[in-house]
Amino acid sequence: MHEVKYIRPKSLADAVHIYRTTPGCRPLAGGTDLMVMLHARTLRPEPQAVLDLWSVAELKGIRGTKDMVEIGATESYTGIIGSKHVQQHLPALADAARTIGAAQIQNRGTLGGNLANASPAGDTLPVLLAYDVVVVTDRRSIPIDKFFTGYRKTALQADELITAVRFPLGREVAFRKVGTRAAQAISKIVMAVSRNPARIAIGSVAEVPLRARRAEAALERGDLEGTVLAVAEDIRPIDDVRSTAAYRRTVTQNVLRELLESAHRSPRT
Amino acid sequence: MRFTLNGRAVSFAGSGARRLLDVLREDLGATGTKEGCGEGECGACSVLIDGEVVDSCLIAVGQVEGREITTVEGLADGGRLTALQQAFIERGAAQCGICTPGMLLAAHVLLQGSRRLTADDVREGLAGNLCRCTGYTKIIDAVLSCTK
């Protein structure tokens, strides 16, 4: 049987070096996606080795400065939910993290994994788009609106590792996920909205986590009804096992209206 | 590589990319941990790593080197069941039994907190553990009977 090698790096520098020099190596964080695919042998090309980033101390932790919050690539959602920096400055991120799986998944899921996996249904990804985060890698900083390049494709180079995510401060974002049940469900649609600046980011409605640019332009003009109409033109939903295109279109408009109204009244509690 | 399983030092020689679930069941004979979906949805394979509940089907065994793993076999103290296990028996909280080990471990963590739990807390805390017999009411009753 095909045996995949397990590599535990000693440090971030060691991990970067190993990843650059080992052919067929896949980064492993909390394993909530990768371990399923590894076991089912659905990864192409099939990896020869996994590089365990979970144990790398430099990739953990949440740090606050006067103008940003930086979250390590393999910090868990449980760590994010419990962080004072996140509760104070990024409540929409905590809201999103609470909707991901249940305790078992929140203890292992990470922002780095959600980004690298780049599923259009990734629950934190619209939140990252609405906050205009910067994805920090071993060699550069990538603005989030340049990160998703196609279905499960990212701007990362083949040997590039995500190390952290930087959130600017001072933005109010509202979050909402619609799934089959409150816990443990993959989204039918997932949305994050900022009024000022206008950011409308939606998951599960296109091949990538999407910024709804036409709707944002209408919101920038203060035209709320126009924003709700325009979003239907921005999205490209499909029929799949979780929902239909028609349902997603209707729910996207309804959820957007609700988030715009709630953001108008007060931040979501 | 080495880790601690229910207080006992164990070692393992194969690839660290194997699932913790398989190493527990096949190599270490700890068959109390069950496989349900194998995709992190059902929680049947829940174990504790340093006291945190995880799905062992999603853990590469190399990731638990030096850590402390608790499986359902590690809950009872010798032959003496925990109050939670006793409550599961007395209140009929197990039907087919496949979800029970995972339910016990997730509920065990839940009961460690300092707060008195409500039924909603228990439902949320066990949201990652599915019971296909749908015997949830008695499971929730059993956990609530053990809260402070």
C-alpha cells in the first residue's frame, strides 16, 4: 500500500526549507480537510509526504498592535473564539468561527487551512474578504482580494506557505451563514458585509468566495434597494447536493437585506 | 514515536501520517473508539488530546507525539465508572452504542467547565456527535443529571 511519509519540522524556517526541497509534499495543519482526502486517496497528484505545520510554534497565537490584529496560520478556531483581541475588534470572525463544525472541528480548524483549501464554501473566507485582510506568507503579503484565483485555486506559489493573517482595525462587519442546521453543516450560502467601506462578500454562490462588486457600488452610493437588486447579477450560483441556484439567489438577496438593515441599526450581538 | 494513552506510555513505529483512529484500534487494541463516517462529521471517533475533544479520524498520529490521549477506556477509574457513565446506563442513554464512546468523551469535557449546564448548552456541546438511533433526549438527560 502507498505509504505517505510524515514530516515534523523543528521550526518555521525548517518547514519553509523542507517544503521548498521535498517533491510531493503537502502542508498539514489541523487535518479537518486534508486527512479526509488523504484517507480516501482523492488528492491528485497523490502526496508522498505531509509536512506537519500544527506543531510549529511560530504559526500559532494571536497578536494585537495599535493598528492590526495578526492571527497565526495554524491557530485554532477555538483559540480565535476565545481571544480578547478577536472579541473586541473582530466579532464577525468569532461569529463565523462558532458556526464551523462543532467542538471537534473548532479545536482543529485554522484560517491557514481554510485559505489554502480555498473551498467556495469556506465559512471564514467571506469574513476575511469583508475585513480586507492581508495573507502573509513565507515571502510576501497578498491582499485577500487577489488571493482566490479560481475553483479551489489560490495565488500561492507551489512552494509557498501561509504564515499569518493580518486584520486592519476599525471596521464593522456583520456575518450570517445559512445551512441545514446551526452546527456541523456546510453552507448553502455564507455572507459578510461591511457598510463603510462597502464590502459584500459571499460564499457558496460562485466558484470562489466572491466580492459582489456591483452590489458594493450601489451600497457606496447609499442605494440599499439597488444593492439588493445588484447582488443577483454578481453571483453565479449552481445546483448541487446542498441547494439549488434559485434558492441561493433568493436567500442571498434576503440575507443581504437583513444584514444591511441590522448594520444600519446596531452591530450584531 | 511515543505518546500517552489513558495514562500509559505507548510507542508506535509506522508512518506518522496514519490516522490516530486506526493506530488506536488496530495497533493498540483500543477498540472502544469507533469509526462512523471517517470525515469529521459524526464524532463517533472522538478522543481527547490533552483534554481537548477531537475526531481521531482527522488526526495524523505523528501529531500526537508527546501528547496525552484519552479514549473511552480511560474514563473509568479501574472498575469504577464515572458518574456520567453511570448516568448513561441508568437513564438508557445508549441504544446501538456506536456513538456512545464519543458522546461520553464530548460530554466529559463539557462537564469540566465551572458553569451549571442548560439543555441548550448540552445540545450545542454535543453538536459534533451524531446518534443515528436518534436517542438524543436520554443522552441530554444523562449529561444534565451530572451538571453542578
